Amino acid sequence: MSKRIRIVQKYGGTSVGTPERIRAVAERIKRVHDQGHELAVVASAMSGETNRLLALGKGMSSAPSPRELDSLVSTGEQVSCALLAMALNDIGVPAVSLLGHQVRIQTDSSFGRARIQSIDVSRIERAFSERCVAVVAGFQGVDDDDNITTLGRGGSDTTGVAIAAAVRADVCEILTDVQGVYTTDPRVCPDAVKLDRISYDEMLELASLGAKVLQIRSVEFAKRYSVPVHVRSSFDDSEGTWVVPEEGSMEEILVSGVAFERDQAKVTVEGVPDSPGVAASLFVPLAEASVVIDMIVQNVGTDGHTDMTFTVAEADAASTRAIAEKVAKSVGARGVSTQSGLGKVSVVGLGMRNHAGVAARMFDVLAHEHINIRMISTSEIKISVVVDNDKVDAAVRALHSAFLGPDAKAVRESA
Ligand code: ADP
Ligand code: ASP
Ligand code: MG
């Protein structure tokens, strides 16, 4: 037998999407269990189930209580975990399903986007010592008042990595429906290439910019607690992508990935007085209304006035506009305009720290495709542009081909 290690495996929705898939996953778990390793498993809801439950709740009430919505959507994971534990028992693997409150995955009370504060590992440690597989429900926790909470879309990744950190696992395997982390979403760009390794920081950027293969909070946990994360396919045994601390050679790569997000809206407050406190008077009420703001751009003021533009998810556009109009009136701004149907495309790479020219090349590529750039934002290791929703795919493919395709070498050398 190879050295005994401690493994946490997280299976995503497609991986447990049907009874047949659950049986296949049980066989995979059995193989690891039979090798003598200590194994805990986190499961997502069967694919489509979380969306179905959300729609059911929203059909019941136009403004469902966030507490009840969490109570509702958390049931998807209860089903898949119980089914997986049954399938394991059937093939002779002792297994027990555990919900968030049974493990005690303690979170804050922000329903729909709760943060994990602590995990009681005693029940999982007991399962390890009894050679029983703990099958833990992803995505859910419990607050101080015993209310059920959920961790935001894609939150089972975070459950997996947080448990791996808490039990000091040797590896957290994220088993999903692609072979690993790619240079961009392989469903949008067929030329996307699987990465063998990616740094925590690059993965943080990609996840925050829309690459949903890992939820951003799972990468934050992995980085903070140095959990080695292995993203790989649940459909075969091939090696996937390791998310690891930065290595020297990573800096040599100018652009490591292209990420995108659809369905964004841009809100502009026009003719805002250019004086201290005006930005706060706009963004404080938006924060209080739990609106997540993405890019913010303030123009250079002329005649004591300026324009302030920011982006939000399209779903928040109407409520954002209502708040912005109220603020505009109270600070004496000229008015508010909004534009929906936008998307954001970003290029990410550690190598950008030391190279000029990436932005210029990016804008040139988009110009060639006749894609209009509506906003730009940069950081040390990424450049993002806002474009029309229906141009997102073309922008992703063109940028991927320029920076990461077969002809990209010349670009790297000239930058
Ligand atoms: P799971 O249900 O296993 O959690 P998700 O659908 O949440 O799976 O995440 C996997 C999906 O992420 C892939 O099917 C792919 O379409 C998408 N994706 C987006 N960007 C990337 C990327 N850079 N690398 C791999 N997959 C990506
Ligand atoms: N089931 C949840 C979702 O669809 C959590 C997850 O799959 O990670 O977002
Ligand atoms: Mg996911």
C-alpha cells in the first residue's frame, strides 16, 4: 500500500447529476477507501437542482425571506449526500451523510452568501478513525441562532476546501465536469489549454473575474491555510490542475488565463458635485442595500462637477438605479443613466507585473474584432474591459488566440 494520506474530495453537481453518476462516484470513492486512505467527501446538489429550488421559492413569493430561501435551497445537498451514502453502503463502504448543522459548520448570518467562521471537526475525525466515509453536504452551514445558511453559488467548493483546512488534509480534490483549470472556459473557447499548475493569486483573480470552476472563497481558504487543491475530472483518473503557492517560473508567463462574466449593467450618475463625501453618499446606501459593486470610474472633474460610473450585476440594476436616483437628487447631481446587456472580459497573469504592453495589445486585438470597449480597469496582474454581452464570446476567443494560442509566442517576446 502507498503511504496513507488524508484526502477531502468535493464532487460538483454534474458529477452527482443522476443515480448512475452517484453510483460511479461511489465506486471512485471505494477505490480510494480500499487503498487505506482517510477520506471525507463533500457533495453538491444534483445538477440543476439549486436553480429549480430557487425558482420554486421565487414562484411562491415575489420577495421570499432570505432565511426561508436558504432553508429551501440547502435541501438539494441533503438529497445528494444521502443518496451517495446509500450507494457507498451498498458496495460495502461504511458511510454517513452529515448536514451543515450536524458537523457544525458555523457561519455568519448573511443568508445566501454566508461566510464560514469555524468547523467542528470531531464528527469527521470520528469517521476517519472508524474508517467510515463522512459525506458532508456542501454549500450549507448554520449561524449562531441555528438558522440554516448557504454560502453563495458554487459554495460547495468552499465547504470542501474549508473542511480540508480544518482536518489538515494532504489534498483537497475538486472533482468536476472538466479536466482541470484551463486558460479559459473550454466551453467558450475550444482552443483552451489545461494548466498543470496555477498560483493561488492567479486563481483568485480568475475566480473573482468569473471563472466559476472554483468559488473565490475556496481559493481564499486554500491560500490562507496552504491547502493543496487538485482540480480534476470526476469522469476519469487523469491528472488535473494543482493550485499551489507561487513558483519562480510562473512569472515568465505573461498571461495565464482569460476570464469573463456576462449580464452586467453600467450605472452613471451624471453631473455630481466634485466635493468630499459625494462618493460615500452614493456607495454607503448601496452597500447597505447589499448591492455588490464591481468597477468604479470617476471622471476628472470640470466646472466643479464630475460623472461617476460603476457596474453591477444586471439583476441588481433596477434597485441600484432607484437608490442612485435618490442620492442624485439629494446631492444635486444632474441625473442617472443605466445600460444593461454588458459583459466583462479580463486577462490575468503574474508576468504582467514586469511587462508593459499587455493593455495596448489587448485593446488592439479588440479593435481588430470591431469590439467596442465601454470601460477599462487594471490591477497589478489583470486587465478587464466591459463590452456588450453579445461580444463576450468573440472577445474571449480573440484574446485567447492572441495571448495564449499557437501564435502567442511572438506577442510574449515583443511585450
Ligand atoms: P461543478 O458543478 O463541478 O462545481 P461548475 O459548473 O461550478 O462545476 O464549474 C465547472 C465549469 O466551470 C466548467 O464546466 C466550465 O464551463 C467552467 N469554467 C469557466 N472558466 C473555466 C476555466 N478557466 N477552466 C475550467 N473551467 C472553467
Ligand atoms: N449547489 C450549489 C450551487 O448550485 C452549490 C454548488 O454547487 O457548489 O450553487
Ligand atoms: Mg461549482
